[in-house]
Amino acid sequence: MKISYVPGADLRDDDAAIVKAVNKEAFPGGGNTMVIGVRNQVGAIYLKVEAVGLAEFMGVIGCFEKLKFTDELEDSGSMKDGCDAIFSK
């Protein structure tokens, strides 16, 4: 798993808690890389998580659901802004 920040985008107030929770979902394995975007309070994607394999991807998705985030791409079936899922709160 790789976590990266979008240059110039403001961090969320709860960024440290988000990163800590996401890091717990690292899962050794393999597969395709899927990108999860996270929006900051002004609606810009500020953080991207590259999850490798379906197990890691689903773990990160579950993490955001536990944190009460919603995925704007949940029912779309397509990518947006290079992301397979985009979470906001």
C-alpha cells in the first residue's frame, strides 16, 4: 500500500486519524493496484491510497466506512480523477 498527498491540497483536520486507520489495513499479497481518493473539507482530493490487490482494497474501503465516510463512486462502476473510489464526509 502506498499513501501519498496531492501537492498544494489542504489536509483534513482528521488526517492523522485517517492515515493511522488506513495503515492498519495493509495486507501482504498481490494483484492489481486500485486508487482510493479522499476529499478534504473544501471538496478537493488531497490524499490518495494505492491498494494492491482486492483484499487490501476492500480493507481500506471498510476502514473509510467505519470512519463514516461515503464513496461517491460506489454505484458508478467507473473511475473518476484516476480513482476507483473517492471518499468524503
